[in-house]
Amino acid sequence: MSKPSGTPGGRRNIRTSAADGRELPLLVFEPVGTRPRAGVVLFHGGALREGSAAGLAPHCRRLAAHGIFAVSAGYRLLGRGAVSIDDCIADVRRAVERFGRLAASRGLEARHLASGGSSAGAHLALVAAMTAPTPGVAGVVTLNPAGLDLGALAPAMRRRLEQQIGIAAGRLVEYSLIEFVRPGHPPMQIHHGIRDEVEPIEAVRRFRDAMTRSGNECTLVEYAHAEHGFHYPGHGRDFDDVVDATARFLLDRLGSTV
């Protein structure tokens, strides 16, 4: 059962359930004094082993100020409830469903909703949105996503990643996002630094190009000199620019009339 609690600044903390029944957090940020025009649920980064829903709370708080119903969601981490990446993906799918019900209670239909996240969380959100028969969202926003073209990695790196995320040898390509590209995906916006040391910008550009060749909308916003994690508060103007561009994307593509 969810256990809501209020905090200053329009945030509510909700405890929801993981796929195995344990509790996970949803940090809910509501627009103040107005009905939300769009909604987004975001998943934190941390290589599937670290991080928490609090990591993207500043982004959600600022998005709520733009009139967006914004939720930062947790998921089981490897070594802390999750045995493999499949457990993380299962939690993300459940969180998206829970977010959809919360958004519906605020008058937002699925066509007004998006998912997304940062780094590994962005990868999880994209896997969920790109492989579900019905994604449950009408858009995706990602911040320095990982895992876009895993097949391009050297064999030794692929084997190391397979061990790290708890899957059998040879399965890594099953989680490579470029392999999921086909016509009919929701519109996507990707924010990425040109100097990202975790996911090279070349891999992101290949994914963007594959998406557009398939007839999908996929906008890549590149940030000069930015490295991985550039979008957090305290990184110059990048935080403001990323959140403002995200808000414009959500409201222009998915926003309802109030």
C-alpha cells in the first residue's frame, strides 16, 4: 500500500511496491495553483548499483514550476534487491504504470505523459518504452543515456558488462537500444555532452540517426565541453538549460490545454 507524506515545496513522498513486493519511493512534485498540462516520471542514474530517487528531485521540482506533474522514481539496485538488470526493468515498468494512475487522478491522459531519466535510469526508461506492446507514455526525455549501442563495444568490455549486470554471456546485445529501433516509437529528446566519457557522443548520434531513418522523432541536444552528469545543479547554466528545454519539449509535444 502507498504511504504518502508531504514535504515543503509541493513534494509528496509515496512508498510503492517493487516487482518482488518490497517498498520503493516515488517523489511526487505538483504544480502549484494550476492544473498540470503534462507529466513525466524520471529514473535516476548510478550504474544500476548506486543513486536514489532524490538525485532527480531538483529537476522534478523545476519541471513542476513549469506546470508539469513530475515524479522521480526509485527501483531496486544490483546487490540491493535486484539480481540482474531484468529486475530493474521490471520495477521501472511498474513505476510507469503507477505514475500513469497518479497522473490520471490529476486529469492527465496517457497522451500527455512521458518517461525518462539519467544515465542508467535513462537506459531503463528507454528499454521499457521501446519494448512494451503499449509503452504507457507518449514521449521520452533522457539525460546522458547509457547503453545506446552496446554491440559496438569490444568483446572484453561486453563480457565485463554482462557480469556486472547479472546476465548470461552473449546477452548484452539484447539490451542495446539501437537494436529496438523500429517505426512508431514515441517522440524522444536526448540531452548529451560532447565530452561524455561513459557514453561517447558518436554512439548517441548513431542512435539518433537510426531513429530518424525509421521515421521517428528523436531530437539530440548536444552540450559543448560537457561530460557525464553535466545536467545536475551547480554545473554552470547546464541545469537550467536542460530543464527548460525538457519543459518546452513536454509542453509542446504532450501538453494539454488548461
